[in-house]
Amino acid sequence: VVLVFANISNILKQTGLNLKDVVKVTVYLSDYRYFEELNEVYREIFSEPFPARTPVKTDVPFGLIMADVVALKDN
């Protein structure tokens, strides 16, 4: 879970954004037993008001979890 968000953070940095700019997260879990770990990491990397989040249980290719985010840049 930590690696997924570290990768997202690195991608955001390349566009001049960071995790504070994230407003929506969709997380794809291969099994809901990873949900508590997701919650712990989510609380560590994001602060209130937390971005909207949608967890989806599905087959995840090449791993246990993947995520996509929507980030907005202030004008």
C-alpha cells in the first residue's frame, strides 16, 4: 500500500502537484482483508479533509492493490 502511494506521489511531483492536491482516490483491492492496512496508510499520508475515496474489490493484475487519483492544481 505504501509503495502504491509513493509511486502516485512521484508521478504527481512530475506534474508540479503533490498528495495535498488529491481530491479523489479509487482503490482497487484484490481482497478486503487489505482494507485495514489501506486505512492506516491513508490516514498517514492524507490529512483532513480527506480526499473522497472509493474502494473496489476486483482482480488486480500484478499485485494486491492498485489506485488511481484525481488531483487539482490551484489556479
